[in-house]
Amino acid sequence: MINNIVITDIASYDSNGIEVTDLKKVNFFYGANGCGKTTISNYLADTDELLFNACSIDWEGGQPLKTLVYNKQFRDNNFGTGAIAGVFTLGQATREDIEHITNKKVEVTELRTVQSTQQATLISQKDRRKAILDSFTNDCWGVYKQYEGTFKEALYGHINSKVSFRAKILADHESNLSAISAISDLEAKAATLFGEPPIRIDTIPTIDINSSIDSIEQDAIWQKVIIGKTDVDIAGLITKLGNSDWVNQGRDFIADDQICPFCQQPTVGEDFRSQIEEYFDEDFKRDKVRLADQQTSYSDLMTPILSTLEHIETSEKAKTESKLDVERFSSHLRAIHSRVSENKILIAEKLEKTSQKISLSSTKEDLEYISAVIEQANEAITSHNLLVDNYDQEVSSLKIEVWLFLVDVLAEKIHAYVSTANGLQRGIDNISDEIARREENIRELDREIVVLSRNVTSVQPAVDEINRLLTAYGFTNFLIVPSPEQQNHYAIQRENGEQAQHTLSEGEVTFITFLYFVQLAKGALDQNSVTEDRVLVIDDPISSLDSNILYVVSTIVKDLIKETKLGSSTIKQMLLLTHNVYFHKEASFISSRSNGDRDTNYWIIRKGHNISSIQAFGQNNPIESSYELLWREIKEWRQNSGISLQNTMRRIIENYFKILGRFTDEGIVEKFDSFEEQQICRSLISWINDGSHAIPDDLYIQTPDDSAQRYLNTFKKIFEYTNNQGHYQMMMGEEV
């Protein structure tokens, strides 16, 4: 069945168009001529027509049914020139044959009902799977955006779309057996390998930290008080005065004469000279030599180290991207310089004043730290140079590592997605398999039905039924006969044997066309399609028919409606469109009720300002009688543009006051008290009589709202002044 219909951008339907929803087995559409009913029936007759490319139709379970449309185009197509195609029906089938076919059809219907339910479940499952897939896709893309700045080059080839990126993530997740690299390592490699191809870097010179340096700095000699021999006579005085260093320095000034370098008196004799030399004995001299040797060694060891370190500092500072932590290197180098300078000063003082104790600052920790920093930098340089030597391979390896890293970042969400998606997919596969098996069963049953139908179908029963109805309803001057020229075709023939197809009146053509359509609705133009389910669309079947034939057509339509609701035929749904109140009332009045049921819905189609619109009434039949319809037009005149308002008021006044109440126009006018009100009433009567017989011209149509409201007030007063106010309130739905 059809669930929904959308009609837009065609004929009187604008870009907003209309949407007909909640279609039932039987659907009534009422609307005046020219409101857009035929546009709907033409669309349903050929939904693939390019003119209707903005329109759409939604079939239950996505399964379109054969659609038969009765409208003017159907009449022109089937009752133009030439023979009429024959209709195959089951008219000659035995009761057992029909029952057998019916049982098969019931099986098919039951299978299709289950199929429709499972199709809906399948769509729901696919929608759920798509929703979680879309959510997971966005999760993947969010991770890409997070690391885009660092790893974009590694991800080229899969970042042109979210779908491509997600697919790569899932593929690498399935094949991931490698360890995951740390983000810092990946960032370092990316900085080296991405962008301009890297070049080799020379390693930084290393320094040989001689243990002798620490030995010199820690030598106990610096804490030793170095003085002369204590058992010499002069020793007591030197010790008492504490001027051993002064005396030692003065020794170099003792000449060969007797002048003392200290007091400048001729007091230096051989004995004094001998005691001085004896005081500064070999131990003293040996310690002092050791001091001098340590000073020389310290300078010899530290000078090349400091020179090397200064060169490294200068060189690395000049590089834009040094692997050395230059800032810390320089900090410790400055500390070494400071300690070495301080140590050299202390050593010089010790040499000058050997009796003093000194403590040298240790440079061991700073030298070891600098050595470690250089070693660390050289390790980075070595790694860098390996990357350079194996650039292409390293780039390729890095890209793999980056993808694996992103997979690891998404691991939790990948697991959740895969688990849910796989579960849904298993359900989708199972349902799809069931649908496929059931579809094969349906096809097999359809093939059986076709074979059964082919054995019991014929075009003659349709001929007999049409002729029976023609005779029954007084059309006796022509008949339907098998075509003498084409097999399985009809011709229309007079009693004298003449072909009557081109001499029929419009009413006769309309009636016989409708009878032909009814037979076609119950059969098919080929034997294989006789039992095929279908949708009927009937658009104004009573045009040009006499009033008595209207009831005949209504009766036939009611039979079709009954079969549709019972599900006892191939007709699964009906859409009836009409402008005739009486036909609508007759066709919709079934089983002592005029309102709908759960299988019936109602709509009214209107056109205002050349734009068609639709109003749904559900199961409530909006057309109870033509008189009530007139009052509905009064109540809803603004939605209907007001063009038909004059004619509507005229018909109400004629029906209620003139025909039933036997009032004349002047009699109505006289009910008004004042002369002014009588003049307004006469104006109203003139206005509605004028407007009811012609379409207002452009000059007149520009003021309908103003004049309409004025005259509607007078229209109401007519009922008040004639003591029929209760009738007005009842018909307008006003509370008394």
C-alpha cells in the first residue's frame, strides 16, 4: 500500500506543495473542479514521468504495487482509435479453482505481511548500525584533528575523507601486532623526518676526564703545613714569629756578603747561613717541588679540556637545531671555569705561602655531567644519522608507528564499536537471509498462481459482465464484442453491426470506460497478472453522467470498497477523488454509516490564489450533505480565497429562505427595520447574484476582504431578523 504522497512544483502545487500522510485502505479526496485532483491521479498513473520529478511516493515496506488509475487520461488511452485491449479475468474458473488460487494468494499475503515487518526491522537495524558507524567515524576524525599538526604528513592518503580515515584505523586495528611507540619518540622522529629531508650531523668531540684531575684537586698536600726543620737553633725563633714563609722567600736574597736581607745589617755569618739552609731541608724542598709539579699538571690537564669545551659551546650555539642541551652545557662549563680559576689562585698562594692550608673546589661532577650531556647528544646524533642513512625506510616505518599509535589512542572506542557493530551485523545478516528465503517462497507461490490463473482466465467473462451491466442500466443500443481484427481485444458495436466507438455520447463513453476499468481492476491485460495485487485510483468517475447513473457508479464503487476492506480481492488500496457532493456522499455511505473507520480516511483539496492545499479530516467525513458543505465554505472562506463566497451565500439563501421558507428577495429586505439596513440588504442580494454568475474581474477582486466581511455581517442579520438565528448558529457551529 501507499503510505505517503508528496506533490510539489507541478501545476497548481507550489514548492511547498502538499503531503498526504497516513493513507488507509480506502481514501476519499473531495475538491472542486480545477483544485488539483487530476494532478495527483496523473502522478500516481506514472510516477516516473519527468514532470513529477519533485514529487515522491512512499510504499509500505518499500514494495510498490501495480497502480490502476481511472481518469480522463485512462479514457483517452483505452477508448481512442482502434480496438480495446481485452481484460483477462477468472470469470470462467470453477469454485474450486478460485478457492485454490485464493488460498495461494492468502499465503502470499501472509508472507508479505511478515516480509514487510522484517523489512522495517532490517531498516531499523541498518539505521542503528549506520548511526554508531557515523559516531565512530567522528571519533576517529576527532583524533586525527588532535594530532593533525604533528603527524599530518604520516597520514596522507587517508585524510581526504572521514570514511577513508576510519577504514584505515579499522584495517590497522585488525593487523596490529606491534609494540606502540611513545608519543615523545614519535614527535621527535616526525620533527626530523617530515618536511625537508634531513642531513647528517657530525658528532660532538668527547672529553677525556683524567682521574688525575680529581687526584690533584683532592691531594692532601693542599692541607699540609709546609715549614722548615724544627731542631735547628733558629727554628724556635721562626716558629715563634710564625714567619717561615717570609724567611723562605728571603733566602733567595742572601748574598755572599754578610748583609742580612731581612734587617740589612752585617749579621749573616757562615753559622747563620748554615742554620737557614738546614732549616729548609730536603723535606721542605721536596714538598715545594711537589706543589709546583701539581700546579703544572693541573694546568696541563685542564687547559685542553676547557679549550675543547669552549669550542663545543661556540659551535653548538651557532647551530639552529643542536642535539646538545646547550643551555645546561654552558651553565656547567661556566661553573668549571670558575672553579678552575679559583683553584689556580689557591695553588699559587700555596706555593708562595707553603705553611697555609687550602681546599681546592672539585670539578668532577660538572665534568662528568658535561660528558654525559655530550654522550646523550651524540646518541641523538647517531640516531639522527641512522635516520638519514635509511631515510625512506625510516619514513615508512614512522608512518606505520603513527597509525598504530592512533589505533592505540582509539582502542577503547574501536572495541566498543566493533562489538556493537558486529552484533548488529549478525542480526542484519540473519534477517536478510530470512527475507531472501521468504522472497523465494513468495516468487514460487506467484509462479504457481500464474500457472493456475493461466488455465482458468479468459477475456470473454469481462465482455459478458460489461454487456450485462450496460443492458441492466438501459444502454441497449450498443454492446461490447470480441474484436474481429485482433485476438483478445474488444470492439463497440451497434445492433446493426456497425462500429459504434466513434459515435458514442460523452456520457456513454464515460460509463462504458468505467465499466471497463472495473473489469480491469478485477483482472489484467495479460494472463500472468490477473492475480497481481494492485492499488486503484478513481478520479471523478461520474463526469457527464445522468443523475440516475451516478447511483449505479456509486454502487459499483461501494462494492470495490467492500472487497478492499475485506481483503477478498487483489485490490489492496483505493484512492477516490471527486468534486461531486452526491457521489462522495453515496460512495462513502457504507453499512449505515457515513463517517470512516480504521480503514478509511478523508481529505479536502482546495485552491486559493492559484495554489492548491489539502486538509486532513482523518476518519471524520467532512461531506455530510451539499447544504452543510455550503456552510463549511462560509466558515472557511478566508482559506478558500473568497472567490466562491458570493455563490455560496446565494445558494444558502435560495435553499433555506426561498425554496423552504418561500421568501422573496423583497420579503427578506422588508424584515430589516431601517431604510439604511434595507439598502444594505438589497446591496447584498445584488452582490451575491452578480458574483455567483461570473468570476470577478481584476478591478473587483482587489477588495473582496473588505466587502465580504461587510456582507457577511448582513448575511447573519438576515437570519436574526427572520427569527432563524438558531439555524445560523447551528450551521456556523456557534454556541447559543
